[in-house]
Amino acid sequence: MGFSRDELEAFRDATVPDLIGPDCRLLFVGINPGLWTAATQTHFAHPGNRFYPALERAGIITRTIDRGEGMSDDDRAHVLQRGIGITNVAHRTTAKASELTAAELREGGEILRSFVRTHAPTVVAVAGITAYRTAFRQPKAVMGEQEDGFEGARLWVVPNPSGLNAHETADSLAAAYAEPAYAAGLLTCSEP
């Protein structure tokens, strides 16, 4: 599946539904949906995004998800059955996260607080340090577990899986995502 630039632009400012089930133990939080995500209705969908390959390498999911094509109903069911949920800090679709304003990120952070109180995951993992710092007014935050938690959940800030984040590989992302997955009970010491 491919999209022309004009086809993708038609999804600007759209929204993508959260992927959340009743037994969410680990909630991944992206910055905001990209155009490809809106076009496929699949979070972290751009073909260059390493989110699903990293989850699979870490053993958090046990099947390959072709994010560029969009998730099938079976893929969604698998993610939910694994105890994983996915949402975003901001819900407006843009071509780049840098198009969001600080006010949008802060407003999204407040909405996320309510979302986490409602769904009560064990662990929240925010993918993107810069967005986290802005949304929650934590300019000195660093990657890893955050001491104060988040609305009753343990909180990690993990690297953004976007292909634009050249400092990370699927393997380094897998290692970073495994930490909150262990804390949420999705991985045990006997798993990869």
C-alpha cells in the first residue's frame, strides 16, 4: 500500500481512535498521529516507524504487524490480548510532530491524565522525551522510569520509534520498551 502526498494530506487534522481494551496493563503513548497513521487507522503506521518491530523483538507481541498496510482485526485483537493499549498525547494528525504547539501538547497531557485514571493501566510509556517535557512541564526529565508515576500508574519515558529518530535502532528500542513491559507483567525473565 502506498499513498501519494495529496492522498496523505487529505488526512491532516483527522483523528485516530485509541486502541484500548478492558485489561490494559501497558499503555504506550505516542506524540500524535501522523498522516500515514490516519490513512491506515493504525498507530505508529508509517513504514519507517520501528514501533512494532521493536515490540516483536522484545517479545512484547508475538506476531509481525505490517504497520504500513494497517492493522487487521486479528492484529488489533492480538495487541489487546497482550494487555497493550495505544493512545497519543495530542490527537490532531500532522505531517510532523513539530507542527503541534506547546499549548496543544499541554492540553493533550491533561486529557491523558483523565484517560489513564479511567483505564487504569499498570504502566504508562510515553514515546518521546521532548513531547513529554513540554506536555507535563518537566523540562529536566530524562529517559526511563519517572519517580512520581502518573495518575496511579508507573511511568516510563521511552524513545520515539519514528524513523526520524536516527539515534535509535529496532534493537535499542526493543530494550527500552522491554523495561516497562517487565514492570507491567507482560514479560518475564524467561522470555526474550
